[in-house]
Amino acid sequence: MKISCGIKQLEKSPWEAIRERYPVRSRVKGTVTSVKPFGIFVKLEENIEGLVHVSEISRKKVESAEGLYAVGDSVEVVVLGVDVAKKKISLSIKHLEIQSEKDEMKKFDQINQHHRDANIKSVWYYSIFFPVVEILSAISVGLIIWWGAHGIIQEQVSFGTLVAFIMYISLLFRPMRELADKFNSLQMGMVSSERIFALLDTETGVRTMGTKDASNIQGEIRFENVWFAYEDENWVLRDVSFQIKPGQMFAIVGSTGAGKSTIISLINRFYDIQKGKILIDGVDIMDYDLESLRKRVALVMQDVFLFSDSIYNNITLYDENISEQEVVNASRMVGAHSFIEKLPDAFQFNVRERGSVLSSGQRQLISFIRAYVFKPAILILDEATSSLDSESEELIGKATQALVSNRTSIVIAHRLSTIQKADCILVMEKGKIVQSGTHEEMIREEGVYKNLYDIQFAAEMSA
């Protein structure tokens, strides 16, 4: 392999020269040479190939790199690191020169044209309806005046009666005028109501026949040969079996689409499995009362939803059984009390729609307090720190330790640094368990977990 890096080959090995040629976090253009489910291989200038893992390709949840890229695509990548010992280079996608730009523009033009035609149609209806109402109003007033004048001449109608009827006509047509003015709002309201009724009419596929109370569960979870598919037999989970003991911190890692979030959805019984069993404290999950089960499971997502209301109400969700002192104690335990006290009105501060006036770290801390005050037996953190900066992640890390203490906790994360203290780590790939063990055990042996670890920490290893 010929290397032309403009340095003395006698002083440095080829791979050391490449490391100087491609410093960490440098940007370089390349060409996609191969597309695999787990990622893509990118060819750089010196005929070097680097691997871009599927987790670096897109922040959206995708099952594999296939379909996102094609051989020959031009891409701009960021160098994560060059491992001289293992002679490999790790990359991440920074920007894609989309060769299908024309197709995307065509799709956009079609959508844009549809909205434009709908808007023109709405304006056309308005332009017809409003003048018709005005014409009918004018004709009605004219007829009243003609009839009233004739009655006054014959002394059958008084002048006051005529004026009163003219005002009645105005009152009669005023709602019609307002209807014309609010026609667009009426159309949007009709569309919204259709969506609301469609949601209300949606039938859940979860059976609610269980009657056993889940108030006193300890948090032992066992999957026995579980198979699950969202539709037909496109299996998302394939013969998955594992056990979580009460009080354990259990982590699940894997590439996007491996089935991590599906597992937590099944624990919450958002869906029912097709094969196998899920047991909580030795009892089939189907036998529990659905409402009581979900009260004992707290789920903290990456995207926190906050209502346009006070911090206190966003934490308690109007549950009168939760006292103000419990909220304060929970905020201190999580480490959020200091920032809340600095806000105007403290716990009564209105966070606006979706918590728009708070930072992502502050919103996440509030969600942690919310989970803490409900005292769940099972806590699930679904990529709760993946969108945070380093400072916020450190703060959330401390809150996580307080939150997972003395309860069964399941942590799903792409950042392996957040799960190194887990009692057990489950590695999933394409719906199957491929590895399990502690962090220290799995980095000592070749496998998927070590590959993920090497990719994520390549920059630190090369520095």
C-alpha cells in the first residue's frame, strides 16, 4: 500500500503517518465503498478505508445503514481516531452530499404544491361565501325597507317598527358574517377533531384481563424465550431470555434497531408478546392489573415532555397523594433543588409548553424528580443522557445514581460511559442477545461490546 503523506517514511511507520495526516476530529471527504447493516466503509484519499458505525450515521432510529447510503456516495466524515496497534481508523458522518437531492426536491415540491392548492381552494370558498352573505343581507334590508315604506304610506306600520326590523336583519346575518371570517379556523378545527376522534376510536391490542395487584412487587424481572413482532412475523425480538434481580442496575446496549426500546415497551405492557413469557416477581405479566402495574414502573425518556404549567404540577401530575415536602426532598436528592430555587416563584415557576424556557439538562432533572416521587419498584432510563452536553451529563449522572439506588433499574444508553457501573450489561444485535456480563468482563474479550467501546473511545485512546 503506497502512502503519500509528505513526511519521511524512514522516521515513522505508515500508520503513524496516517495518524498525523488525519488528526482526531479533522474533516475529510471520502467515498462509500461498502454498505453493511452495522455501518458503512468509507474510502479516503490514500486508499485507506474507515468504518462508520450505524450509531454514527443518523440520530434517527434506523435499523441498519442499508437504504441510507449506496456504494459511490460522496460523504464528509470526522475522524474519531486512528488505532496504530490495530491498524484501523474510526470515522463518523459529518455531512452527506446527497446524490438524491433532485428526488428530495421533487417530493418537497409535490408536498408544497398540495398545500398551495389546498390554500387556494380555501381562499376561493371564502371569496364565494362572504360576498353571497353580503348580497343576501343587502337584498333583505332592501326588501324590508320597500315593505316598511309601503306600510308607512298606508299607515299600517310605524317608523319605529321599520327601524327595528332593519336591525333584526343585521342581527340575523351577523353570525353568518362571522362564520365567513372564521371559515379557515373552522376548517382547521374540523381537521383537528377528526384526528382526536380517530385517536379515541383506536383500539388497543393489549389485553386487560389481569386482576393481580402490583402494589407490592419487588422488581424481579425474567424474560423466558420471548419472541415479539410489531406486525406479522417480522420478529424484532428473537428468543430473548434474561433475568434481573431486585435492586440490580441492568443495562442494555446495541445498535439502533437491535430491540432495546422494544424490551422496555413490553415491560410496560404497551404491547403483548407472541411467544414466551415475561414474569415479574415470578408472576406472568399478563396476570397483573394493567393500571397497578404501570404505577410501579417509571419511564424516563430522552425527550422529556413538560406541560405549560408549574414545575410542581409537572412533577406531581396533580396527584394529591404527593405532598410538597416530598417534592422538595426529591429535588434535593436528585440535585435539582438549587436551580429550582433560583427560578422566579421556585416550584410555582411556569415552564411553558414543553419546558421551552429550561435547558435540556434542567428538563431531564425535573423528569427524574417526577420518577422519584412516585417511588417506582422498576425504573427505566431510555437514553436519558444521549442529547446532553458533558456538563449536564455529569449532573444527570449524579442524579441517576440517587435514582437507581435500592430499586430495580434498566438503563438503555448509546454512551457506554454511563453504564460502566451496571451490575449486568446485555448486548443486543438484530433482536438477539449476543453478549452479557459486566463492563470489565466484556472489554477483555473480543466481541460486539468491545467494538462499540473501541469506536466510542477511539479519540481518547489516540490522544
